[in-house]
Amino acid sequence: MDFTQLLDGISDHPYATIILASVITGRTTAVVVGALVAEGFINPLLAYIIFVIMDILGDTIYYFFGRIGRLGGKFFIKRIGLEEKLEKLNGGLKESLTKAIFIGKIISFSKPVIITAGIAEMPLFKFYRITVPCTLVLYILYMSAGYFFCRWI
């Protein structure tokens, strides 16, 4: 396979390519897609919807990894007798977790924080109240950056 075949495949199936690339690195892909929107190759609304859905789906998966890990962790913690220390940690963690998720989403360090939200058993609705608005705004910004930088260059 050579690069012309690869580029032909990408141009023939741009939205499938967006889905696959957003799994690996959504923010960088959003900037590139913004540039492609500026050139008229991609529908901006459809691309934006794909990015938002893929990011929220990824956040949900990481959140449930934390929830599942907590169940296994509880069994292990009971066996070694650290239950009191875990409860003290959860109290402090729940107070600052909302800010940590918000900052983590902004600086692209959200996966460990999202897993921690699952471990701390943050209610799912509260988790979505934080992550969904951040995702909506961030992908508008990333796609806009690609759009305007492409126009500028």
C-alpha cells in the first residue's frame, strides 16, 4: 500500500476516518478537520457531532473503568485493613473532583481524573454536567483554530 491509496481512502471515507482518528487523538484531529472544513471537504456540523459523541463515549468508558476498579479495590482494601484511610481520602477527593475534571478537560489530562471520578463514585449525572459542556466548548475551539489557521496560511 502506498500513500496515494491511503489518501484516496481518506478522501473517499472522511467521516469514518474522523471516527478512527478521534479515538487515538481527538483534539489534534479536530484541528486538522477544522482546516479541512475551511477548504470545503467536510461538513462542520457532522464532524462536530462525531467529535462530541466520541469524546463523551470515551469519557464514559474511562469513568466506568474507575467504577469497576473500585469494586475490585474495595475487596483488596478490606483484606489489608485500609478502609478508614480510603474513606478519609474519598471525603477530600469528592470536594475537589469537580474542579479537577474541569481543569483536566482543558489541559488535556482528563483520563486519570475521569478514572478517579469513577473510583470516587461521583454520580453519573453530575459527571456529565461537568464533562459535556467542557466537551462542547473545547471542540468548537479546536475546530475553529484549524479553520482560522488554515484560512490564515
